[in-house]
Amino acid sequence: MEVKTIKIYFVILPKEIPKDILYKKVSILDINERKIFERYRTKDKKIEFLTGRILAKNMISKEFNTSNRKISFYKNSFGKLFVERDCIPRGKPPIYFNLSHSNGIVTCAISSNLHIGIDVENIKQDYLDIMEQIYLPKEIEFVNNGMNKNDKLRRFYLIWTLKESLTKALGLGLSLSLKSFKVPLDFNGGKYMNFVFKTFIVNDYIISVAVLYKKGVFYKFTLKKLSWKKLFCT
Ligand SMILES: CC(C)(COP(=O)(O)OP(=O)(O)OC[C@H]1O[C@@H](n2cnc3c(N)ncnc32)[C@H](O)[C@@H]1OP(=O)(O)O)[C@@H](O)C(=O)NCCC(=O)NCCS
């Protein structure tokens, strides 16, 4: 059986990154990315955006054994990023990746040859009151069966992150209604319909990944924490 390793990286951001360190790294952005970076009004959003680009470019260049400056991206019409074809060394399969960020955390999932989506959310944010509008009856029941508020929130965000990761693996994002499809109501993930899911809980964050299912492939998921300092200072 073919084994495919899906690599998931995350970075926990500090409350403050000194300006000189931050702006030194902006040079990794291309012209279009630079414009997006400048458009973000808050420093936190700028940092999350820049961290995502550094993380993705570093990890992809590592896969290709090349410099992170040689990695560039294009977007589909819904905003999903793909590696530019001419960055992929001859004879290597394409690398698919996806980014997600949420209040102080940035995540990136990478896989070779398999469409992938990732979503991270902070479990502490209480959005339980919008559940009726966005989830299916069985999903609402699953959340309401939680033992207490924390458990309910974990269940709420399990569904949210699984669904968003699937929409991102498809490259459609939330242009696809969350009520139009189901996900496994299970923290262990596994194969469901045409996707393989995996969920991790790290501190107050929940991270879910969806990868397109391919017959005869065993999916191995790895999760690695990277230090922001190493990312910004090397
Ligand atoms: C994808 C989407 C769900 C992400 O929402 P979010 O929860 O705010 O953000 P996350 O932190 O989880 O993910 C953001 C990352 O997802 C990626 N992304 C954006 N659109 C994507 C899509 N359609 N599919 C997969 N990934 C997408 C980007 O890399 C983005 O990070 P970046 O802006 O730093 O590059 C949302 O942006 C969306 O629904 N987009 C599609 C809507 C659409 O049709 N847009 C067209 C205009 S471009």
C-alpha cells in the first residue's frame, strides 16, 4: 500500500514582534503579496499573513530542496493558493498546501499530489447561538449532547473546522454552504465520503485537515510546532 505523509505545521505567535524583525522578513513577499500585507490595517493581521507566507514558502522549499525565495504562488478564482508550476522541479510531483490562521496561531498543511484543506479555530470563542442557522439537525444534536459548555464548544468547532477544511480542500471556501454536506461527527477523523479527515487539539485551538481520498493509499498525518523566532530570525 502506498503511504502518503501529510505534514501539518503550526506556529504560535507572540504578543509582540519587534518592527525591525518583522519588516526584515517582508522581503520574502512578492509584489502582490506586499500589497495585501500593506492593506491589512492591524499589526496582528499583518503578522499572521506574513507568517503564513514564510511558513508555506519555507516548508515547500524544503520539500523541493531549493531556496524559499524561489517559491511563488497563484490563486484560483475563490482565493486558494497553489504553487506556480515553474517552481516545481522537473520530475517532482506537485505539492498542494493550505493555510489557516486564527488569533495568534498560523497553520500550514502540505501534501504531495493530494488536494488538501486546513482550518484552525480558537475553541474559547462562543458562537453557539448561530448553530441553528449553519448546521444540520444531527450536527446540532451532536453539539447539544456535549457534557458542558466547553465540551459543546469543542464539538461546535470540530464540525466547523472539519467543514471548513473540506471546503478549502475543494478550493471553494465558504462559497459552499456548510449545510450542503456532512462530515464525520468524530474527533478521530478517518475516511468519510471522498475525504480523509484528521483533527488535532493544541491548547485552546482545534485544527482539522481534509485530504482528498485516493484508493490504495494509507494516510499518515504528522503535526509539528515551529518556533516563530526561528521562522523570523533565520
Ligand atoms: C477560504 C475561507 C473560508 C477562509 O476563511 P477564514 O476562516 O477567514 O480564514 P483561514 O485563516 O482559515 O484561511 C485563510 C487562508 O485560506 C486560504 N484560502 C483563501 N481562499 C481559499 C479557498 N477558496 N480555498 C482554500 N483556501 C483558501 C488562503 O491562503 C488564506 O490565507 P491568506 O489570506 O493568508 O493567504 C474564506 O476566505 C472564503 O470563503 N473564501 C472564498 C470566498 C470567495 O469566493 N472568494 C472569492 C474572492 S477571492
